[in-house]
Amino acid sequence: MKMVVFGSLNIDKTYTVEDFVRPGQTISAVRMEQFCGGKGFNQAIALRRAGNEVFFAGAVGQDGGMLLDNLDRNGIDRRYVKQTAGATGHAIIQLDARGQNCIIILAGANGEITPEDVEKTLAGFDKGDLIVLQNEISCVPQIIRCAHEKGMIVAFNPSPYDGKIAECDMTCVDYLLVNETEGAAMAGVEAPEAMLEALHARYPHLNVVLTLGGDGSMYQSCDGQRYACGVHPVQAVDTTAAGDTFTGYFLSEMLRHGEANRALRMASVAAGIAVSRKGAEPSIPQYSEVQAIVG
């Protein structure tokens, strides 16, 4: 099985602050640090560090050299990454004293994926290969549809959640990975159990992963079986890449062994390790670190 992440490549500018800035307020940051990021990039790193061969498809601008170098250093095949004439996508991140964050994203080159790019990329993959998608690039509905038509396993993390999600055909998705906010928006209810019930009733073919922050995570298979897992307790330092780390490790373990309980546990531990460290990519653990805890 080949694995490809078709997603975003961002330069993350992280500003450490005491508290998030409020409307009309000007504050001083303690410091600014710059990291490679983007949900697609982070999920690809997590898949790779979980022990998989990973391809990346996406776009960077003329200032995207650090991202390309980082993909290379991590052993991720970037033959499907194009370079545009404009700017790379970037994120402005506020990180407060409690380790929480708020983020502003500019699409940049991520918004320049074309139908031709989709066709060219998917030509390199076959039935049974995995494609992982988020909502930070253009052409997502087309990618989902075309990958499904090829018989690929389609994993979709509809984040950030906005009106474009309604254009995506969920009947073409195999694994849906959502947090509480995204799940509530899609299901129309807020209680976790009710979310899963509503999503199963609406999309009975879907395997759904629901992350619940401090309350852990849940998984519901397409046959209605349900599993739950608590969090791996740590002192939170930076939650930026937690969800992406969870996504990469869950998909890796689930597709490798098919054991939902272990996949949830591996993903929970990996995400816990990630939030105990600063930054996005630097915080994502190696498989050996996670396995040492899970056993």
C-alpha cells in the first residue's frame, strides 16, 4: 500500500504570549519562533514517524525551501509538490501560558492546486492505496471524488471546517476524522454518542474517528462497533500538532493491524507526547517512543 498526503504546506510563525490578544488590544509577545507546518505537512510527518513510506502532494511558493528541505530530511517523497511564483501558505499562531493556541491561516500556494495537479498526482497511485486529505488546499472535492473512483482508501480530516465541506461527497470517504467542533457541525448534535449515531445514520459506510480533547477519543466502524480511549496524561506545552499527530498514528496503526483499540491507544499516546513539546513538526514523536509506552 502506498500512502500519499495531499495537503497543505505552511510556515508557522508562533508568538508566545501570556494571554490571547483581545479586540482593540495591543500586546507584546514573549518571543517568536518559526516552524514548518500545515495540517498536511504535520500529518505526513506523523505517518512517516509511525514507520510508513509516505508521498506528499501539494504546493509551496518561492519562500518554501525550508519545507522542501524538511520533507527531504524526514524521508518523505515530494515528487508531487510543485513550486509556484507566489508565497507559501503560512499561519500566525498565538501560544498562551496554558499551552493553548489560536491560529490564523493564509492559503498562499495551498490555494493554487489545479485539476491538472490532481490528475497528475493520482495517476501515480492505485486501488487500495491510502490518500489523506484536509481542508487547507484547493480542489479537495475533486480529489476525494477522483481518489474514490480509483478505488483508493480516502481519509478526510475536514479541518478547518467551513462552507466548502458541503461540496465534498462523503459517500466517497472511508475514514472521517473530526474533533468535537467539526463533528457537531456535521452531525447537528453536540453529545459525542449522539454525534456518532447521527453520522452513522447519515453515512453508514463511514468509519468515524472523534477526538474529544481532554475526554479522549472514540471510533465507530462502518458496521456500528464503537470504541473509546482516554488521553495520555501529560503537562501541555503546545497543542498545535496534537490532532495531526493523532490522525497520522491512528491511520497507520489501523491500516497496519486493523485493531481499533490499539490504534486509538497509539494515537492517544503519540498526541500526548506531541502536546508536551513546543512546535508542530518537532513535537511529533518517533514510533519507538510511542511503542515504549504502549508496549
